[in-house]
Amino acid sequence: MKILIAADNSLFRNALKSVLMHTFSGAIIFQAENRNELTEDIKEVHDFNLIALDFDMSEFAEENTIAMLVQAA
């Protein structure tokens, strides 16, 4: 299982990663702390099973986040 966690708060990312690693043993977890990392991860590894996305990330305040993700894939 491939999981992508996208959040600008490192404490949140690490806590969620810990929970997901415990819940889904063997999962490969990627982390993105900004829009650039998010789009690069989606372009490079476009078959994620789960994307946990923080819609309150400051970089997405005025963007159509879902449309951007679809374009990146």
C-alpha cells in the first residue's frame, strides 16, 4: 500500500505516519510539506492507494486543489 501525507505541519505528518504505519504494516509512506513536493510525488508515484491532504495548507488557500492534483496525475 502506498500512502501520501501532505501537510505543512511536521508534527501532524509524523503523528499520522506513526498511526498509519501501525495500522497498515508494510505500507510505503511518502510525505510532502508543500505544493511542490506534493505535485512531484504524484507525478513520480501516481498509483497511491491513499492521499491524506491538509486542505488548510497555506499554499492551497486560493487554488483549486483537486483540479491541480488531477492535472499532476
